[in-house]
Amino acid sequence: MKNNYSRLKWVALIILGGILFFLSKAANAAPTTPLFQQQQEVSGIVTDTNGLPIPGVSIIVKNTTRGVVTNLDGEYSIPAAPGDTLVFSYLGFKPVEIVLQQQQQVNVEMEEDISALGEVEINAGYYNTTERERTGSIARVTSEDIELQPIVNPIQALQGRMAGVEITQRGGAPGMAPKIRIRGQNSLRDTQNDNGNLPLYIIDGVPINSAPIPSYTVDISNTGIDPLNTIGLSNIASIEILKDADATAIYGSRGANGVVLITTKRGYAKKTAVSARYYSGMGQASRKMDLLNTQEYISIREQAFENDGVEPIVSNAFDLLVWDRDRYTDWQKDFFGGTAEIQNAQLSVSGGNKNTSLRLGSGYHKEGTVYPGDLDYQKVTTSLQVNHTSDNGKFNMDISLNYGADTNNFLHSLNSSLVSTAVNLPPNAPSIYNEDGTLNWEDWEAGNRTNPLAGLYNTSTTKSENLLANAGLFYELMKGLRLRANLGYTNYNSDELLKMPKRSYNPENWGSVSARSINSIVGRKSWLAEPQLIFNKQFGQNELDVLIGATFQQNSDSRITMSGYGYSAEAQIGNLMVAEDVIVNTDRTIDYRYNALFARIGYNWEKKLFLNLTARRDGSSRFGSNKRFANFGAVGAAWIFSEENFISDNLTFLSFGKLRGSFGTTGNDQIGDYGYLDAYESTQAPGGLIPIQLTNPNYSWEENRKIEAAISLGFFEDKLNTEVSWYRNRSSNQLVGFPLPSTTGFNTILANLPATVQNTGWEFVFTSRNISTRDFNWRTSFNISFPRNKLLEFPDIEQTAYANIYRIGEPLNINLLYRYIGIDPETGLYSVADINNDGSFDYQDRTVVRNNGRNYFGGIDNTFIYKNFSAQFLWEFVKQKGRSAFFQTGNVGNIVNQLQGVADSNNLQVPSQTTLAGRQYTLASNSSLTTTDASFLRLKTFSVAYNFPQVFTQRIGSTNGRIFLNGQNLLTFTPYKGLDPQDIGTYLPVLRTVTTGIELTF
Amino acid sequence: MKISINIKRLLFLMGTCLLASCESFLEVDVPDDKMVTETVFASDETAESAMQGIYYQLFNATFSGGTTSSISVLGGLSADLLQPVTSNNAFLVEFSENEIFTENTGVLAIWRSTYNIVYLANNLLEGIENSTGISEPVRDRLEGEALFIRAFCHFYLVNLYGDVPLVLSTDYDKNSLIPRTETSQVYEQIILDLERAREVLDEDYINNERYYVNRYAATALLARVNLYQENWNQAEELSSEVIDASSLYSLPSLNEVFLANSSEAIWQISPAGRGNILTSTNEGYTFIGSSSTSIKLNPEFVSTLDSSDLRSTSWIGHFSNENYEYDFVHKYKDRSSINNITEYATVLRLGEQYLIRAEARANLGNISGAIDDISKIRERAGIDSTSDIDPNLNLSEIMDLVMKERAKELFAEWGHRWLDLKRLENATEVLGETPTWQETDVLYPIPAEERSKNPNLGQNPGY
């Protein structure tokens, strides 16, 4: 099979090479043999209604790829033939179409258009559409909303901005992978190592493996590191998220969880411009828990002893008898109360002429942490985009190279994370350091504890490098028929080195611990080739767009993990040559091949009725040979009813109205590779081989059927726009461990079960131009989503590992809880209901279901522009329930600190340390008592900017300039008493950051 | 037009290439950390690695690994030898009170892990049977080793659970609905497997490592099987065969019995199977007293050992802290270490063979021979037994002596005491004082989860 494949690769390469050769030949040859009419140079100037030139207007010869952009003086020049139609478009202005006669000078005056958003091109992946004409559900965010945010990960910038897109930033340390769910959780497999809920990420046409890079560092091991960190925020032009069947079915078996399209910035055909930007600022943990001070803590502890009638002795009350009863430390301040400094610098150069344009953008970002010690995150990104069009406009080449490298220094605390230690430690615990600055072991030892900062000397450094290369080649074979090749290559490497010197341990234990290191190297490479044919034809009122193409893709993912033990010198930790013992924990390379044929037919009648058919036939190496291929497809349609006379005549306030809907099938192939293979694996110990699972050669894709209906309306000349969508996604054929009796050798076998997960929901989006005058503009956009998630069916769930995780008829993100009865008046302790009266408490008694998912969520964005000033406020809001912070520390009366209010609350059991109290606490902490409102409203982004007046910028030789201030997470309103309501638990809250900066363009 | 012809040609090429090649494009090489079963059994080296994997897995398997859910611990709790240190751990308490619920995790863990090893053995047997690339001597040896492992697993299953599914293939369709097989039939298969193993295995250990199975391991286990089946002649004959192999086996001093490749060991399990830098046995970690230890020795049992009995000092340790004070099993000395492997978990050893022969001889009427064998064991423990034992004991008296000696010698090893009480029907007599004792408790329950997955599995009486 190896041979077959290599032959195939050569065939593919030869074909591609052939295409290129053919194209370049044709491109050069064509001008001498004009096929149609004589081309001539058409030029002119584009102005607004006030006569001011508009730079950056795009001018396209209709139905070709030929296009230019006006320069800063509004001037343009483009080759075109008489009879061609020039289309002038610019965001915020009504497009102008001019059919060329013989004239060579075309000056155009463009009218501002409040509804012009409709003409903005939207990237739908293999094709482009517009806001007005799209049949699918596509949300979009552009560079203005992304680039100034002082964050590391581009996905974070989308929080609160898109309906139906749920993003949770899981902790405030830089680089942690956020969680993203597009229209809910579709797959039952939702663990970090086996997650069937990740969307498909495509950067400039190249799909990338976005699964978080696992980390050994305690404080981020629950999320991993996001490979998207290495994308430069300032190089992103737009991010589109495809949500429904119409938009995602063309991605077939990879579209089930939605598709995230990231497009990088291009150069423009205008005079060379250099843009520089610098900002800096600082961040702090956005929230802290309000905990007891020493006096309050000690009083509760003493009360516990009194209640229990127990005499405090050293072994059970070292905090009262050994530790200093007057000492007070705010551990939250010490452990995560630091200030993270942020610095960011960007430089970009762009320019071009009518044939070629390019952009080079580079950036540097540095961010400290709020943890103690000298830790930071640094990244450098560079991207280069080149676009070239041949003189005759028939050949176009679009190259993009994105390179990013980052270094992430983390703390590796020895046991639990520093944040959970900080909220649990008694406030009178001894000092972390001795007077000489070394770690204090003795005082902690006296209390039978380990110094919580023991991990301070451990270091974890993760270095990543990422190269994304893409080439898009177009050739216009004849009018309306284009050939395209999309070629891509990605190479991602990450290298984590964790060093644990003996110094991190109590010197008393040095005899039995070993200085050690863990080294984890991850490599991900892929190539992609997608030849495509694009056909466009207008006949009468009808317009037809046809696309057919094929995908060849190969990914190769490797991971090596090695541990070194017994280093004698601290300086050498990490160099495996000097380790006494080296153990290779993991060494594997996984190949994945993917092959597809896809097609799209877009049809419209009078730009009023739209029909969009997409289909894909997919083959993937992840499946056994019996199930390699599957077909996916969708139908989408839209009707712009406001174009109908009976509407436009009668409902004059209605400036736009569209009904659209879609249904179709997508799949989910995120199921791990080689699952079908009947194979042995190497044992941990050297030289052994062992089968580790039963194999099922028939396992296959999870299938996701999506249906959507939506209405878009524009009122009062589109001053107010709204879209309401309803969707229902059903994900079936769930790939889960099917239970087997152990007499088969194993307990489960991976198989597709007829279990079905349903996500339904309503999404509302409003945008309005409240005030729009020459000097003052006020825009508001608002989105809100009401998602509902439900496990529809799961045969024999009782026998699976999911029996106590999911309940049929309930959402997936739930807790199964005991029913809380109240405080037992006799004992003063919690009591929960023994539902089946069998005297014991187990899952059969856990009848209360708490939905931890969001009831609704969304964002409100207000932008004000007054002359040269602008201000933007983005509020994010989430309505949800969660686990009360009162149950995140521990039983009241134990040696753990508590939330303020614990002494006055009537809902909490009396301070006590008896076994019974502990047992009742444990039961109650898994009961309905813990449910609390964890909703929040957060000022996610606040920014103000001042654009320098021209008189000033001209003096310094600049064309444009501004200063700005940006704040993230400045305010949070929530009834939740714990750390960050966004991600409930004792994790580092997101940072509250303020940055200021300056930007100049020359 | 010329161009359009080119396009057509190109499209045609593209199309045919795509349609014809999809299938082969999707073939990926097997990743380098996996090996297709067929390839594993294509050569001697890789087939041997598969057997090595089973030896390693025995260390990691719950029933054989020496952790708190292993047969050594749970069997000792069920009998009168071991006790949980605290009453917090419900699943241990259920064993020590002989009041096991069908949902008990220990019962399930033993069942599961044993059948997993049975699967591995069957998979290897099927692999070598279908292979043509393995040399004859290696095939024979692997067959013997795998058959021994399969017999060993079935032996414990049938003794702990009574009638059990006899699994002889890897077909999961069949094995998921397999019913229980009568005890006598399970024993027939165990004997068949062990006899075949004796035929094909060599006397020597590979690389002198006693974690490999050799012919004597099969002989020693077969001797035990025959003892349990009361085939006294065969039991005596087979145990003698092992005892007579004096160039391989002898009785070293008490502190050397559980060392790696000790001269007493017939078959051991190496901690190398753990695959990390920890080099100690789990038995050491489970038993040796510390603030986190959950298993202790029953003080009543400890009191049966005279202070002159060296085993009371060499094999028993004492632990105390502010909360607890107890005696613990100290056969393994290494609780946790990362240096060199000093101890292997010992499964079959010469001491047991002497006691098997003593019991067989007693039942065959050879009282003096039985006393000689018991004396061998007692002498090593520093007890001068020639003057101690009356040579005119009757059968029940000598059996009583053998049983006491078995408890003192084999305590906390592989559930010997529990299986002895059961096979000699002494359990009610010895454990009857436990308030929750019932005669049916001699068999563990079939795990509830297994029964819910396989409707053909019945339950033992009393559960």
C-alpha cells in the first residue's frame, strides 16, 4: 500500500505541476492573443458625497477576479474592456456598478449606505458570499474587534460577540486553551484526551489540528496549550464561524461542530504604507474570594472543637496550638495577586501595484503572570501575503505565510494548583520564606504540611513554533470558468521541558526524592491539495455558481515524552545524558489521511431567490476499510421578500427582509486514529507487546443532522437590522465504548451506538445605528442565544461508563445530585434524602439534576464616535447555574479557610470535625444545596481611541495616527461568590487588564 | 477551441485519478508504537515480546499485582489472617466480614483482571497457531507458557467463584454470552493445559530469570491442582519432582525467600512490568506498616506463632504511631524504592511443594514422610521439630499440623489460607464466629455488573 500511495502522490504532484505550468504558460501567452475585446486602462477618482476622496475602495471587473483598490487620494487604475462592468464597493457605502463604454476616465461618487453591511464579502470557506445573499448561518468578526485586545489567543477575542458561539476562557494564565462550543455539545466524548466537540479550524484555507497540546504543568494540565496562540492577532483580517448545515456540510465529516475560518490580512494595490503600533499595560486577577481573616477563622475552628467536645491537641489543631494565632496572610494576594505586565509591538508594511500587492506584518507580544516568580509568555509572529495578478487578469496567485514562535514559562506547583491552595490555606499559616529568602520548611513541617510554594523552583518551559503556508492559484480558463488550486503546508512543533530540582522538596525528604525532568515533544505536520473548478454563468435573471473540487490531505502527528531521573547537579536537569535513569513514556507517530470530493451549486433568481446545494464525499483513514467513505450534503435557500413589490410598496419602513433555511448532514471524525486496527502496543516496560483493546473494524463517523430557519429584517433604511434564527442539530451514531462482559477480555469495545444528542436553540442578533451624523455616530449591536441541549436517547446507558454522568432527557453538562432536605435540627448537620430508603447513599439516590450549561448568553456592544474620539463597550452576559463557592473550600470547622458569611449563614451546618459531620458534608456537597446562581455580566472590552487630526499627522509625516486605551474584564457583576463565574472552580480568574498604546501609519 | 480541449483532458485526468485512487490514498502505515497482530506472530522475537507483555501485565493486573485488591490481600481478609487497619474502607470490610455485596469493586476487579490475562493468553495461543513464521522450539515454549498462564487464571477463578465461564478463545461475540462451566470441567481443562505445558516447556529458566515459566512451574501448579482434587498419588509424585530438582531449588534462609530469583522461587512476577523507575513489589508497599497502610495482620494469627519461630520476627513487623499499633506482613522488605530490583513477587515456591507433599503423604498413610516434609519447613524457621512431633499422629492430627504450618508459612500469599479453609470445608468451623458468616460465603459473588452484561451468568447461592 505504501507503493500505491507514493505513486499516487507523484501522480497528484505531476498533475498539480502540470496545472501550474499550464497556467503560467497561458498567463504569459494570453496578452498577445486577446480573446475578447481590447483591454484598455481605465482610471479615475472615487469620492464621497462631500467630494472627499475615499481610499481603499475596491474596484472589480464584474465576473472576473481582476480588481484594484483606490489609493489614499481615491485614485485608481484598472485594465478593462468596453462592455465590462466595474463594481465599486466600500464598507459603509452603496456599491456602484458602471458599464464601460469607450471612456477611459471614470469618476465615481459613492453614497453612504447604512445598510451597506450587506455588501461585505463573507468567507464561506470554498466560496464567498455576502451578508445580504447568504443562505447559511455565518457569524463574522473583523480585525477592528480583534487586534487591539491584549490577549494571546484569537478565539478569546470572540467572547460575547457571536450568537450561538460559547467561549470560555479557562483560567487567566497566558496560552491556556479556551473552550469553544458552536451551538452546544454534540458528542458524548468530552474529555481532554478524547474530545469529539472541537470545531474545525481553517486558516487561510488550510485545516489545522487544533486539539490543545497536553501539558504536564499542574496549573494548566486541565486545559492544555492552544496551538492557535502562535497566530498573530494583528495579522487576522477576519474570523468567520460557520454554524448551520448549509455552511458546514461542504466540510463533510469534519463540519459537525461548526467551522472556524481565520483569514489573514492582504496587501492592497496602493502606495506603500508602513504601520507601527505599540501598546503596554498590566493585568491582575479579575476576582478574589472574600475569605475569613485570622480572628474569624480561629473562632470557627474553636467552635468546632467545642461542638465536638474534643480537646485540641497538636495533631488535630496545629493551626491553633502551633501556628501563630495572630498571624494573617492574604494567600490569594501572595499566590496570584501579582501584576502581569503586557507589552505588544506591531509593524506592518503593505503596498503594491495593479498586478501585485503584498503585506508583511510582524509582531511581538510579552505577557507576565500574576503568579510569584519570574514567569512570562512571549511570542513573535510574522506573516507575509503576496497577491499577484497577471496583466490580462486571468491568472491570480495568492500566497500567505504565517510563522509564529512562542515561549511559555509556567510554574509547576507540586500538588494542587496554587490557586486552590490559596483559597484553602488557613490565614494564620506560617511564612513561605525564611528571612534569608529561602523556602521555609520547618514551620510548615511543624503543622504536618508541605510549604505550598514548594514548586517555586520547578520550571516548565514550553516552546512552540508554527508555520502555516498556503498558496491559492486561480486561472480563468474562459469567461465564467476558473480553475483553482489550494495548496497548504503546516508544521507545528512544541517542546515542553519541566524541571523539578531537589530544592523543591523538603530537605528532610531529599534522601527519597530524585531531581527529575519531563520532556514532551509534540510535532504536527500536514499538507493539503485541493484542485477546484469554478463556474459562473448568468442567463437572464438567473445566475449560477458551480464549484467542484477534491481534497487530499495528510497529517502526521508525533509525540515523544521522556522522563529523566537522578540528576546530580541542578543546572543539568533536563539534559537526559546526565540523568541516572531515563524512561520514555510515550513515543508515537500517527498518520491521518483524508480524501474528499466536494461540490457546491449556488443559484439565484433576480438576486431575490437563492438556492445553495452543497455536498461532500469523504474518506478518512480513521475508519476501518468497511466504513472508509460517507456522503454529506445540505440544501439552503433564501428569499429576499423585501424585493417583492407587494412588500416594498406596502411596508415602506421595512428596508430589508429575508427568509432563509437549511437542512443537511455533517459528520464528526474526531475519534482518534487507528481505532479499527487489530494491533499490539508496546508495554510501558521495555520489550513487551500487548493488545490493549478489542477491535471493531466497523466503526464509523458520528453523524450530525442540522436544520435551521431564520428571518433577517432591516428597518428604516436599515438603521435597525435584526436576525432571528432557530436551529436543531441532532448528533447520532455516537461513537462510545459499548459495554461488554469481562469474559471477552475487556469491558468495552468502541462502537457506534444509536445514542442521540440534540442541540436546539434560538439566536437573536440586532444591530442598529442609533445616531448617525457627520460628527457623532452611535452604533449598538446585541446578540443573545438560548441554547438547549438534551440527550435524546442512549440504549442501555445503565451498563456503560456513562451511566452516572448522563441522563436521558437531560442536557449533557449536568451534575447528578442528592436532594437536600435541610439541617437536621438534632445534630445541626446537613441531611439529604435517601430516595430508595436502602440506608446507603449512591447514584440511585441522586435524583436532582443540575444543568451546568448556559440558559442564555450574549453580548451588547456600543460604539460611539465623536469627531476624532471613539469609544467602545462590549458587555458579555451569561445566565447559568453552578456549584456554590461555599463548597469549594471544605467542611466548615476543618483546617481550611472559608468564605465570609459562613458564620452567619443559617444554611450551613455547624462547625464540626466529626466523621459524621464530614460524611454529611460530603453528601451535601453533592446535593441540591450546592446549586447557586452563577450568572454574570462582564465589561469584556472597553476601549477609547483618539485619532490624531490631519494637521498634526501631516507635521510628523504620517498619514494616520491614533492613541488608544483598552481595558479587558474591567467590571464583573455576579451573585456568585467564588473566583470566576465563567469557569466555576478554583481556577485562576481571567485577568483584568488595562493597556494604552499608539499607532502610526506612514 | 484548443483551451477547452485541454480543460476536458485535465478534468478527465483529475476525475479518473480521484475516483480510482481514493481507496489507496487512505491506506496509512501502522504507527510505530503499534504492531498488527499478524506481524507480531510473524517472527520469533516479536512473538516472544507478546509473551513478555503477558508477564509484565501480570504485575499490573489487579488479581496478581499485590495491591490491596489482589488475591493475596482479599483472600487473606476473607480468611482469618488479615484485617483492614480502619473500618473506613467499605470494600475491604466486606471481605473481612465475609459479607460481600455483588457490587463490591474488589470482586469485580479480580474477575476482570483475570479474564483479561486469559484473553492475552488465548490471543497468543491463536496467534502462534495461525502463524507460519515462528520456529518450532519457540512455538512450543510459547504455547507452554501461555497454557500455564491460562490454567493459572482459571485455577483462581474456579476456586474463588465456583463454576465460571471457561474461556478458550478470543471471540468476543461468543465470550460475551458465555455461560458458567461446571467446576469439574474447568479443572479438567486446567489439567489438560498444565500437562501440555509440562510436555513442551524446558526445565531451565530463560536467562536464569524466574519470572519466566519453566516446566517445574507447570509441575508445581499441577501438584497443587491434584492436591485440591485429592489425587494424592499424583500430588506426591509431582511435588517430589520439583523437590528433587535440587540443583534449581532449595530452601534458603527466611530473609532470602522473596528475593528476586531466590533459590526457593519456582515462579515469580517482576516489578519490571510496572515500566517506571519504581523497582519495589506492590506486596511490599501494601503490607509494610506506615501511616497510609490499610492492611494489618490479625493479632490472633500472630499469637499462634511462638516467639522462637523465626518467622515471627523475619516475616512479621510491628508498626505504631499516635493512632494505630499493629503487626504487619514483612515478607517483602522493600516498600518503595527506585534503585535496583531486589525482590520479585513470589507466586510458586518450594516451601509450598513440601507442604503439598506432606499433605499427600499423610493422606496416603505415610505419616513419617509427612512429618519429614513438615520438619523441613519448621527447621528453616528455627524450630527443632524432630523432638517436637509425635511420630504416631493419626491422619486428622497430622492434617491439623499441616494446616497450621500452611498458615504460618504461606500467610498473605495468594489466598492460600482462604482456599485451604474452603477445600477442607473448615471455613464454617474457623470463621463461624463472625456474626455475618454464612456457609455460602466460601464462594465470592459473581459481580453484578458482569451479570447485567451477560444474561447467561447465574449467581452463586447466598447472594
